[in-house]
Amino acid sequence: KNEVEQSPQNLTAQEGEFITINCSYSVGISALHWLQQHPGGGIVSLFMLSSGKKKHGRLIATINIQEKHSSLHITASHPRDSAVYICAVRWRGGNQGAQKLVFGQGTRLTINP
Amino acid sequence: DGGITQSPKYLFRKEGQNVTLSCEQNLNHDAMYWYRQDPGQGLRLIYYSQIVNDFQKGDIAEGYSVSREKKESFPLTVTSAQKNPTAFYLCASSNLGLVEQFFGPGTRLTVL
């Protein structure tokens, strides 16, 4: 069983719909990272979270530390949002060196026009 | 432009041959990482390095080797000992102590 679980694994929606992607993890973390992987394979960072909520444009990320759960929301979805969305966590107690992350398996989002 | 480059984007090799994947960054990051991605699975850490001339095994290091002779370069060699080398390989870098990692465009390796 993966220590970081994402749901759903695949999501298809119509343009304009509100999208929610979920990430659950098993033990305490110090930070959570949401990433977007384009169809060509390149990965870009969307958000870093350790508490609360962050917003950037149409994207909103929230985290509930007590429930060990984070959500990524996309408002007014658009076909260009079609990508794989990945969450990654750093377990609590991480050092000050290189950061070993544990990744979810990704959620493949397809937005149809 | 600052960033991470990986080359080539697509690589084909015959079974039994070693192959080296390139990763270069000009972000002045101390830490560099190699990941492997297989369909339906999360990224898995192969090796990472925090400083020149030092590197550590990740979760799936068997059949791989790395070097870190320069801060900006972290090449990965996929050896013939790797049982199932066909995969998408991603290189990343970060500042020490910071969680946010920056990724290269990836190399898709196919072993025939």
C-alpha cells in the first residue's frame, strides 16, 4: 500500500467545472508539495504547503494536518489544465540536507471543451 | 534562463548495454536527485546528492550508478544489471533544507 494515496486516479470533466483532487498520507509530515506533469513529461511545482490554504490564479490548495489530507482545487477548469497532478510529502523529522520526498501515484485530469 | 536540462529526451539501447543519462542545472542548487517513473506508479528515488563528490542511495538504487564531480552536473548510468530499465527518468534539484524541488524535462529510456 502506498504511503501517499491520491484520488481519483483518473478524472474527466467538462470545461468550466470545479475540480477537486485529493491526497491522503499515513503519518505526520512537515510539508506537502503539489506538482503538475504535462503530457510531454515535464514537471512543474504548483504549491508547497505545511498548513492552511494557498491560492494561485484558478488553483487552490488546502491541507488539514489533523486529518492527514490535502486537496487541490481548480476553478473554471480549461482544457489546458489537462495534466497529471502529483502530491509529494516530506515526513516529519526531515533533515536540513537533501529532502527525500514520497510521491503519490498521480491523478490524470482531462478537461474536455 | 535558469533551469535543469536533461538529454537526450528519448534514448534507445540494446539489452546488456550501459547507458548514461545527462542532467545539468544552473540554479546553483546543492542537492540533486534522480527519479524513475513507471506507468501508474509514483516517482521513486534512485540516488541523491547533497554536495560535490558525495551521493546516497535512494529506494531503488540497484542497477544504477551516479557521479557528482561538479555542482551543476549529476549524470546517471543505467547498467546492464538493472533488470527492467525501460522507464521515464527525471532529474531534480533543490536548495538544501527546502522541500521544493525543480525538475528537468525527463529522458524516456527504452531498452530493446
